[in-house]
Amino acid sequence: MHLAYPAVLAALLFCVGLYGVLARRNAILVLMSVELMLNAVNLNLVAFDVWLRDTLHTGQSLTLFVIAIAAAEIGIGLAIVLMVYRNRGTSDIDSLRDNAEGPDDDNAEGPDAPHDPEGPAETGAPAKKAEATA
């Protein structure tokens, strides 16, 4: 069997997974797309291992390692997605990113700027002028 067949199949699987990561909004579908991309890499590893006739079978060993890491990743990823869904009521990635960033005017001065507990200077300006004139 030629090396081109599994390589083309792996490239197609990787492209489908990449499209899923870039186009999907649901976090679970994004995790599934990442798994599809990892499986495409595993297919390439095994195909090149067979093609090179490696006596140590390093491609297959690395594939088992990638499968173990992917299982841990999907377990932790699904746990995080379920906790976010319970807390926020949605697993939409765009809405979660918007919630994490917060409003733009809170960080207008930067994260290292001192925080004024009395609010912006404009709200306290008439009171300070009244104290200065009295």
C-alpha cells in the first residue's frame, strides 16, 4: 500500500477538525474537533512507522502516548464545559469570552492603574469644588 492514501486521509481529517475548531460555537463540538485532529496525527504516525519499517515501532508508541493524553484532555475538558454550563447556562464559546473580558471602560487605564473607590473623577468633581469654595 502506498503512503499517499493514509497521508491524504489524515490531511482530510485534519482539515475537517480544523474547520470544526474555527467555525463551531459549542465547546463540546470544539473538543470533538480537536480529537479529530489528534486522530489524524495518529494516523500519520502509524502510517510513517509502517512505511519506514522501524524495528522499535516508535510511531506506534508515540500514538499510544497521544491517545492517553487525548483521553485525559477530553475528560478534563468535558468536566470544565459541564461546570461552565451549570454556572452560566450556556456552552457558547463567544458568550463565555465576552463574559471573561468584561466591559471595555473598566480597563481603559490598564490593569496596573490605581482604583478610585469613589468612582470617576467627574462624579466627585462638584462636591470637591463646593468644599474648595467654602
